[in-house]
Amino acid sequence: MKLIIEQLLNGLTIGSFYSLIAMGYSMVYGVMKLINFAHGDFFTFGSYMGYTLLVMGITFITSTLGVWGGMIAAMLIAAISSGVLGLTVERIAYRPIYPAGRLPAVVSALGASIFIQNAIMIIWGPRPHAYTSDVIPGFILNIAGFRINILQIIILLLSFLLMGILYYIVQKTTFGAAIRASALDRETAALMGININLIIFFIFALGPALGGVAGVMVGMYYRKISFIMGWNFGLKAFTATILGGIGNIPGAMVGGLILGVLEMLGSTYLSTAYKDVFVFLVLILVLLFRPTGILGEKIAEKV
Amino acid sequence: MKLKNENSQVNRLSRKNNWFVILLILLFLLFPLVIKNDYFIDVAFFFGIYTLLGLSLNIVLGEVGLFDLGHMGFAAIGAYTTAILNTRFGIPVLILLPISAIAAAIFAYLVCSPIIHLKGDYLCIVTIGMGEIIRLTLLNNPFGLTGGPNGVFGICFPTVGSLMTIDNCPKFYYYIWIVVGLTVFALIRLQNSRIGRAWNYIREDVIAAEALGVDVRYYKLLAFVLGAALAGVAGNIYATKLMIVSPESFSFMESCLLFCIVLIGGMGSIPGVLIGAAAISLFPELFQTFAQYRMLFFGAVMIIMMMFRPGGVWPRQRGRILLKPVLMRAEKSEI
Amino acid sequence: MDVKNIKKDIMLETKRLTKRFGGLVAVNQFDLEVLKGKISSIIGPNGAGKTTVFNVITGIYHPDDGEYYFKGERLFGLKPHQILSKGIARTFQNIRLFPNMTCLENVMAGQHARGNSGMWQSIFRTPAQLNEEKRIMKIAEDRLEQVGLSCYKHELAKNIAYGNQRMLEIARALASEPGLLILDEPSSGLNDKETEDLMGFLDKLIRDDLTILLIEHDMNVVMGISDWVTVMDEGKKIAEGKPKEVYHNPVVIEAYLGKEEEEEN
């Protein structure tokens, strides 16, 4: 029982990372119909920027901000820099290629991904970096026999808060309705007076920013970051996006959390080595029975 | 009269094409004789492997338009079939060539049958999942068969009885390019046949294709099975060349690169695959001097290429060429 | 089998055909008979379920209830490609050509189901396969000639004019040598001259022993060439008869113009 609860908590934490990344994937996919392979690398970039701030500003943090303040500062920096990177990539690598259709954009996205990955490798070096323990906040709490790291709780609460805010924006506000309308039919939405450029700006700033925040969280949670980690997290987030129903933002949140929990359960009760095999098998099974994901709507093809 | 005019046009076109093809074949034949540097011959060998893999993915992605981002999984099946059967049971690798192809094809049939109806990106993620499942399973060394992350080593060279052993760089070079040549020959014939057209109909408009009598499910599966078989052949040759197979050769990244080969060249274009494979396999080698910057350039070049040639460098030409073989036969029979 | 089905002159028959989308009943207990060698039309206001009927008949949608027969043969549960092999070919309301293929290749698609050479025959180019290719090409060229598009045969389908695309789609359907040709609004988007030509063309087809079922909005076309008209509204058949009879039928006028009282509101 104790194990289950602990693993569930771990699963939810990992799942919330996936969710944060997946929401960016899903927003971009929804509006642009583009599988943004570079999205995982925005996440890595955010993680490295947060790391850099923490390492360079270590004295300032310990003397003035405190570790919690340092964490917030790192997340802000990560969000801003990833957002700027996202907008830059959109402007340079995607915008000129949209008119040519979806497939060339996929190649361009892969090119952008390889480019960013290698740029990070050149700037920070090929070896993994570690978030040192003196910049990581948190302490172990003992509650009724459970050993719980307070950092994990904070990470969970923060991600749920961010997800909640995004959910509110997308589902409850007029601007969110505009995003959803653009996701359904971009041309008609534009004809209805929706400013598509503003929406593209929003999704390419906010999506990567959420990824960047997740990057700092991952750095603090696992302590180790490497320039290739975006590839794996990106793949998982893409899986989560599809699992939830592609282009559906609440679906991406749910998909990410389910994926994280599945991964943890798989590694606890089946085998650590086969946990990813288990995750992908579940994904395939879900798609067999719900061909458009868990929350995806069944679309009858118009003939 | 009109037909004759057309024929002479076709002939002129095909003559020009023939010269080009002969020149290309000569170039490939003479390459190892002129350049006696094993390193360059090896680079050309891997260019051949990527071409074969690109051709195999081109059937699924280029001809039928199915997003397959786990294609390396099929190559892995072929490579590991060869590696395991050769090292455990000593079966000659040349005999394992068709067996690898069949193993990959059967695997593709079993895996793809239930998922073939999925659309676009959903099919894409399932193929990614399939590729990853294969790679992770190999990594985990099931039943002690695959050797985990180290892979399987000690695979023999291909031998033709006691007549010849393919054991050095030039021999391997000829081996792969002869296989590529035969594959190209077969694929061109398929492109200009009922099968190839049915594939293209599905890519262009699946509902119209269905309504016009194309058994969509059958042709999609055929593409996957044939593509997997060719990838299995590539896997076999790859394993015998390196004498070792390990899971990292079949990663998601490699599948993505194959995807790029097809798109850089132009969907469904065989010359395009050659160009795409050249770009992917030669580029990193040519820019060795830039050391760590070369992959940075590589990413940038991919973006720039798509800006200027979104349809690929050598998109498939449609038009009169299609009629060539049949028209010429028809002409002969009239005489 | 009851006697009616064996009767030679009924090409297509639907019985209580029903198709639902969620809560919406798009086609409701729909009965239809299409007589051999005639032009039958289905008319009705937008959203009446006409195209859905076509999609069910050609196997794109599965009916929820009801039966349908072609030349007395049950079609229920067949896939679109099987239905084409039986001899029903169709066109689409918003033209669905193969845009990046040549016109000739487009028309050759119709013959796909009539060929049977497989992968190995194609690779080794056996005499049988070659003959088949020649036959397919011959038929495709004839059909292009028939609709007057021979000059465009090597052009990509997406590059020819809209009116020509409509005719190309008909040629493609004809290339499958169908017994019944189903046309979904063939005159939409055509100018008067092209519509006139189309009517003449369809008339000629009928004389060549083809049966045609069409959905049409242009009343001139419907009244001009139909032998029999079925009127649909809200998924149901509300009237049928000779064009003249239907034209003056008060139920039909009501369906098109709405009830008087509704207008007052």
C-alpha cells in the first residue's frame, strides 16, 4: 500500500513534466497541424538556462533570494528564454515553410531540433551537468511513515497550477475560444476576424515557456541534465499528446499524467527495463479501441 | 500520325534518360577502381545502405503517404535475425538474406494489420512506438538472445560457396550497390504498374481511391510488407559489413533521418531517394573538418533546403515517361 | 427472394435504408428504385440526406438499418471497392480527383478493379501484365476522348479547368465500365454552356445502355433529362414521380419554400 502511494506520487510528478511539455506540443499541433520535433529541445534549453542562472548567481541566491527564490528565478528565466527561442524558431524555420504543406515543415522541425541540440552541446559542452544540491530547495518530511520530499509536492502543485491556468485560458476565455476555433479551422477563424498571428505568437511563446519551466523542474528533481534529454522527453510528451487526443489541450494534460503513472506502475510491478515497452504497448492498445485518443472526438470524415 | 509524333518524343526523352543512367552506372562501377581509398569506399557503402533503406521507406511514405517514423525497427528485425541465426547456428549469411527479408515482412504484416486503419499522425505515433518497442526489447536482452546494449558480434562475411568471400571494402561496395541497382529496377517497374498507381491513388485521395475499386487496406499492407522486407535486406547487409549489431543503430533518430531522406529527395521519387541518401550519409563525412559544428550545419541545411525546395530536390516527374515501355512494345508488335 | 427483385428492369433498390449520425437521423427508412436505362434524380433541400444516401450505396458509410440490392444482389456490408467491382461507379460533390497525377492516370484508376496483375507480374513484366496495361490505357484514352479531354491527358489533374475536372471525374467513373453511374451534383460550378453539354452527354450515355442516378440542384437539368424524380426532405422520401408531376406537387413546394406559417413568424 505504502509503495503504491509513493509510486503513484512519483508517477504523477513525472506525468506532470510530460503534461507541461505535451500541452505545448498540443497547442502547436492544434493550430498549425505541425509535429514540432524541436519542442523537446526548447525544454532542454530552458533547463540549461535555469542551470546557468543558478550556477552563476549562486552567491546572490544564497545571500538574498534564498533557495526558493532561486528556484522561482530559474523558472522565470527558463520560461522567458525558451519562449523567445520558440518564437525565433517559428519565425526562421517554420513560417517560411507553412505554405508548402505539412511534410516539409516536419523536416524543418527535425532540422531545428538537431540544430538546437547541437548548439546546446557546443555552448555547454557534451557532458551532462548537475544541478548542485545547494541550489535545490526542499527537505524530507516524515508523515505517518511516508517519506515525502517537499520539493516533489511543490513541483506537483506548481505544475497543476500552471495547467489550471492554461486550462482556464483555453477553455473559459474568449481568447481561448479563438485558439480552439483556429485549431478547428484556421482559415474560417481568420475570416471571422480572429487574429491568427497573435494566436501563433501566443502558442509559440507559451508552449515553449511551459516546457522551459518543466526543464528546471526536471533538473531539480533528477539533478542531472544533458543536451540530448529533450529527445526522450519530447517523444514521451508527443506520446502523451496523442494518448489524450491530438490538438486537445485538456487531453494532453490527462495523457501526460496517465503516461507518468503508467510508467511508474510498469517499472514497479513489471520490470524497470521494460517500462517504456509497457507504455508504448498501452498507447497502441488505446489507439486500437479509441483511434483518436482518450479525449479526442470521433470525427466522421466529410465526403 | 499524332501517336507517332508522341512516340518520337518519348524516344528522344528516353534516349536522353538512358545516357544519363548509363553514365551514372559507369560512375558507380568505376568508383572503387579509381579511388583506392578504403575510407571513401566505406562512405560510399554506407551511402548505399542509406539508399536501400530510403527506397524501402519511400514505398510506405513516398508512394502511399503513410507516416512511418519507426522504419528502422524493420531493419533491426532483419539485422538481428541474421546476427542471431548466424552466430548461434552458423547458417551462412547469404542464405539469411531472404530469410531476414521474410522475417521483417512477416513482422510488419502482424504488427501493421491491426493498426493499418489509423489515420495520419495516429499511425505515425504507433510506428514510433513500434520502433521503440523493438529497440528497447533488443536492449533488454530477452532470453539472452540479443546481447543487450552490446549487441551480437562475430557475424560472418557473406560467402558464395567456396568461390568468393565478400570480405573487403570494394567487394562490400559492389555487393550493396548491385542490390540497390536490382531494387531500383524492380521499384521503377512497380511504379509504372497497376500496383504503383494504386499506391499513389491512396496517397492522393484515399476516399476516391476506395470508391474507384482500390482495396485500400490490402495495398497499404502490401506497402508496409514490401518496405519492411527491403529494410530487412538492408539490415542483413549492414550486419555482415559491421560484423556486429547493437540497438543504438536502430534508434528513433535514425528513423527520423530516413524520413528526411525521402522528403529531401521528393516523395515517391527514386532519384530523389539517391539524393536524399547522399545528403544524409555524405554530409556529415564531408564536413568532418568542422568537427562539432557539422551537425549544427546539418540541421540548418535541412531547414534551408525545405525553404527553397519544399517539394524535394528531385520530385517525381509525371507525364509521358509513364507510357514509354508499353508504347514501345506496342510499336514493335505493330511492325 | 421476392419477385420484384428478380425483375430485370430494376438496377438498384433500397429498402428502409437508415443512417444515423449520433442523434441525427440523416436517412430515415428510405426506399428507392432505379430503373435500368433511365436517368433517376434525387432532389431536396440542403441537408435532406441525399449525399448520405449515395455514400451508403457506395459503401463509404455503413447503414444502420435497411437493405439495398444491385441487380438483385445484396450489397449490405460490402466495402467501397467491392461495390465498384459489382458495377456501381460514382463521382463526388466536391470533385475528388488525384490532383498530382496526370489526367490519363486518373482515368486509368477506373480500370484498377478490372485488372488482376500482382506485384511479381509487374516486376517481371509478364506478357499478361503488359497486355493488361495496354488494355487499361486503351480504355482510359477512349474515355478521355469521349469527354473531349484527350488533349490534356499528360497534364496534372489539378492544373486543368474546373469544368474539365468535373468531366474528368465522370470519365474516371466510366472507365470502370459500370452498370450504374452515380453523379453527385454534376452541374454545380459549371456555366450554362457546360451544363448544356453535360446534359447532352448524359443523354448519349443513356442511349449506350447505361443507368444513371443523380443528385442535382439545377432544376433545369433535373426537369430536362430525368425520367424519374425522387424528392427527399429530412432524410425521408416525401414524393416521387415524373418530373412534371413532382414539379407541381404541393408537398414538394412546401419542403423547398417552407410552410406559410413559418414564414410569418
